[in-house]
Amino acid sequence: MHGTEIKSRYYEVTAADLPLHCPLPSMSAWNGHPRVFLSIEKTGEAMCPYCGTVYKLKGDLPKGHH
């Protein structure tokens, strides 16, 4: 099997994952939905409107992000 199925509903992401989008590259395409970019920089959390997966930013934003 290639990638990870969209089973988990919670992921911790870091500044290296920005700009954040769902599904993540490691998720299986057959189990996915259209790519949607999520704004996580202001609140530190974002939820995908398609699948309900919650993303939480872990660590600091890189300098230059607002």
C-alpha cells in the first residue's frame, strides 16, 4: 500500500509542512478529496472542511510568516 489512508482525524504539523493542505502528501489518493489549503498560522489549528481532519501546529512559525 502506498501512503497513509485518511483514517486519523488529528495530525500535528510543523512549519516545514506549510503551506498546509489536506490531504497531506503521505495520504493515499484513492481515499482522498480535492486538495484544500488550510490557514493554520493565526490560531495554530485548522480543520479540513471535506473530511473533518484536525491539524495542530507544533512549534514556532518560521520567520517571515504573518
